[in-house]
Amino acid sequence: MAEKRIKIVAFLCNWCSYGAADLAGVSRMQYPADIRIIRVPCSGRVEPRMILAAFREGVDGVWVSGCHPGECHYLEGNYYARRKFVLMANLLSHMGLDKGRIHFSWISSAEATKFARVAREVAHEIVSLGPNEKLVKKAG
Amino acid sequence: MNNYTKNIRKISSNLLEDGRVDLVLGFKRGTLPMASVPGIARTPEEAQGFVWDTNCRLNLANYITDQKEKIGIIAKGCDSRNIVNHIMENKIPRDQVYIIGVPCTGMVDKNRIRALLDDEIKEFKEEGEVILIRGAGQERVLDKEAYLRDNCKICTHRNPVIHDDLVGALVKEQKIEDPFRDVAAIEAMEGEERWNHFEGLLSNCIRCYACRNACPLCYCPACFVDESKPQWIGKGQDPTDIRTFHFLRAYHCAGRCTDCGACEEACPMDIQVRDFTRKLVKDSFEIYGWEPGLTLDRRPPLETFKPEDSDKFIK
Ligand code: SF4
Ligand code: SF4
């Protein structure tokens, strides 16, 4: 069956969640291969337009992950991010995008197990929603 | 001539005569009935061209961004809130603006009034809270309050929040039971229905950016729509690009939009772009207790945080 493979973009902060992905990898933990990782300096660096750009290019879901509150390498980047994400996710869903296509998490660099678990959850939810048709730029 | 117009002219010419400002920003008569245009007066004589009526729908705060001269500005409630935004965002120092406040009882919805006559409106007259319109062989007398714009109907800051002078006595503020009924109605729809609602809304958008240009909040030297490396949105009429533009335009107004309605006023296609920003106005208020442009003493929601902000939606 030639099903379209689901693609998920994960914006992971350099200091925590990216480290967790790395640790999950070297620990040989299994997590879905649908996830493409983009390393960012901080979850606060992630702008709504980057997420929109990912959808435009045809991803089926987006996942943003950073350090736990209080543990940001830049002290407070994730606190700002949290406020940005609430308003952004609410507006996107208001405009009719499925809520399940955008995910956020806090994962420290030691939490490889949590990384693998959240990756499975995120992938599961997005796979069950199927390919995304909204906000995708079609050729032509 | 109504008292507001008289006082606007008087205050403006005094300011210019005394050299207390270099120019005054106000409204002048447009070329059609029910139209006003932003205008500048640099001499007391020019200030005699200012008018005030219920068609001053644009927001003059749009024209003070990064200006170097001392500016007198006519400001109704919402405009004054955008001036507060500008001061807060370092777009102009407080002492560089002389705010001539206009206690406002609302601006009328030009489209609903135009729809009342079969033909073009040739004459528009306003007597207090009563409006008279005349077209070819037709005439109607209207109660102004029944024809207010949607944002004016639910406005709770009709009086200027800051001002150096006033053109009339303060007006009574409205008490609104359920100010976000419009947003709630969209929220109550199913996901697909909401998607289609905005699809329908945007189907006529010609990407002229008038909505962006009329908004005092949109002052970036390089707007994301014009950036090419990376290019965030394409240039054409692709529905995804249009949708992306509207999402980001609205989002950039998050925690800042005063619901002045200048965006809708400027749109040549009569698109209700406030449907996007209203959601953010509601969320900023309900989640962060924030109404933009009311005070210089608190920072806006996206510029600050509380450690105890909700984490509920985060895994
Ligand atoms: S987005 Fe529209 S309503 Fe909000 S401040 Fe800008 S022009 Fe006014
Ligand atoms: S002013 Fe109207 S037509 Fe022009 S870009 Fe904005 S919504 Fe589209």
C-alpha cells in the first residue's frame, strides 16, 4: 500500500530536548522514524512563522520542545515561549487546524525515556489524524 | 458645524500659532459622502480644514511612528490606546505628542448604511445622534446607535485613556455583558466549519495589504511578507499564502490590538479581518487579564511572563 509517510518536524532546544534525543539515540531507545529534528538554540527562538513554514512545506505535524521551566539555559526563554505558544496554538485551532497537529513539551537532557515516550505519543496522534491538507502550499 | 469640529479647529490652530507643535494630525473631508481622510495641518489656516463626524474610522496613531517633529494628534478612545502602545514600544516619546482627545460615541458602519439605498449616497448629514442620508430620490433618517460598527458596539473605552486636552465632555462608557460573543460563536463551530468560515472570509482577499498598512501596530521596517531569504509566504493569490499572511498579521498584533477597526475600514474588499485579531484580544484578556493600551505601567503579555503561567497544554 503506497500510503504517504507522515512527516513531523520537531524543533528541539539545544540545551535540553536535543540532548535528550541524543541520549535516547545512544541508549538505543526506539522511537518513531517520522520525526525530523531541527535544533534551535532555545524554545523561545521558535517563531510562529517557522511553524507555518513547516506546514506550508507539507509536514503533517509540529512538535516544539525545550527545557523545563526554571531550567532554561538562557534563564527565561521558555517562559516567553510558553506564552507565545498558547496564543499561537489557540489561534491556529480557531482557524480550523486540528489541535493534535501541534505539540509542546519540556524535556531535560537527562530524560531520554521521556523523549522516546513523547515522540511516540506525538507520532501516534499525528499518524491517527492522517496526512495534513491544511496550510500546505500545493504546487501550481 | 458640530462642537467637536469647532473645538478641534480651535485647539489645533492655537497649538500651531503658539508653536507648541509643528503639525497637527486630524481628519479632513473625503471626496465622497461618508468618507474622511487623514490630514495634516502645519498652519492655523490649514487647521480650519479639520472635521469630525461619525466617519472618522481610521486610526491616526498610524502616522506618528518614529516621527521627529512635535505632533498634535486628534484621538478618540481607541486611537489613544494605540498612542499608549506606541509610547510603550518606543515609537514616540510621550512629550513629543500633544493628544487632543475626542470622547467618542462610536463610528458608523459604512457598508450597512450604503446598503440601505438602492443607489449611491449623495448626502450624509449628522445631527447629534441622528443621521440623514440622501440618494437619488430616496431619503432615510437613522438612529446612529443602530448603525455602529461591530467594534464600536462593544467598545468600553470610548473616552481617550490619555490626553492633553479634550474637545468635549467625557461620555458615558458602555457596560457590555458579553463582549466576546462574536468570538465564542466561531469557537462553538466544529473544526471543519471554522476552517470553512475563514476560507469564505478570505476568498476575496486581493493581498493589497491595506489592512496591514492602516494598522498602527504594523510598523516593522521589513514586514515578513516582503522578506525573501527565507521567503515566509509566496507573493501570489495562493490560498495558503493568503491564509498564512492573515494568521501572521493577526499574530503580530497579539496583546497589542486595540480593536480600533482601522484594518477593516481600509480593506477595499470589505473583509472582516477582525475575526482573526478578536480571538487574540479575547485570549489576551481571558488568559493574561490584559487589555492593550490602557496603561504605561504594565508590560504587555508577550513581553513578560509569570513562572506560574499555565503548563496544561505542554507534555
Ligand atoms: S489589527 Fe486592526 S483593530 Fe487591531 S489595532 Fe490593528 S488596525 Fe486596529
Ligand atoms: S485589506 Fe482586505 S483585500 Fe487587502 S490584504 Fe487586507 S484583507 Fe486582503
